Amino acid sequence: MWSAKTAGSRAVVEKAGAQINDVEKQGFIDAMKPVYEKHITDEVLKKLVADVQTVQ
């Protein structure tokens, strides 16, 4: 259902003239790694970050 909803929403905004940019996420992931290593030291936060990273 999520994919259908996002596809429909994308079609609506593109029809209205918006330009959608797809980005390469790996650069952002790589840039954040040292930030996580330095600041995310609590096990609960580590799990939260890991959970967020697994979301597609």
C-alpha cells in the first residue's frame, strides 16, 4: 500500500510541475558513519540508528 500511495503522490506533484530528484544515498551514509561512531555511544541509540538504517 505504501508503494502505491507514494507512486500516486509522485504522479500528482510531477503533473503539477514539480521536479523529483532521485539521489545516491551511499554518499550520505558514508558521510554519517564517523558522526555515528563519535556521538552514538549508548546501546539504545545504537539500536535506534540501526533500525532506521534498515528501513528501505
